[in-house]
Amino acid sequence: MDRESGKFCFRVIPNFEKNIKPNNFNDFEDVKGVYRYRNTNDEIIYIGKGWIKKNFKRSDKKSWIDKVSKIEYSEVSDENDQFKFEEISIAAHKIQNNGKLPKYNILSGRAPK
């Protein structure tokens, strides 16, 4: 509760409330956030964070990016929050999928230093 206003404040985690089809990127203004890619079977095949449009076009995804039929995302500007919400989203996916990462994720969030 905020002592001055007497109101309750809640921090919520992103729920991928926005989506875009890859072929609609020409009209899309790039934003930072957490995102997940779905294939034509509506399976989550990748969860990531950062610039939504820029990361979609990265060369390391060329071998499988054509399998993405929809990108779901939440805008998150703070990089630390992006890391945190990416890790939470990947952990939730693993719980729902017998410990498996999305097909094209190599790591469960941050790369080891």
C-alpha cells in the first residue's frame, strides 16, 4: 500500500498481451520487451528478450525463423526486468513441458559468465 495515497500497488509480470505476424513487421515500430515465437501449431518455439523486431531478424535465427507464425510480446523497457521476465517465462514453459525448453532456446535465460 502506498502510504501517501492509501492505494494498493501491484507489480505484475508480462503476459504476452500483444502479438504480431512476422509479415506485418514493415509497419511495426520496434520496442524492447520479452517475447515468444509460436509456430503454425501454436507451440511456443522460442522465448527471448530485447528488441522485438531487431532480434527477429538476427542472422543466428535464419535456419528456423521461417517456422514462426506469430510473435507474442510485452513491452518492458528495463533490461534487468527483461532478463527477469524472460527467465520466469522460460521456467513456466519448462514446468508445463516436462522440463523441456522451447525448441530453439539453448539456454534458460542469461548466458553464464
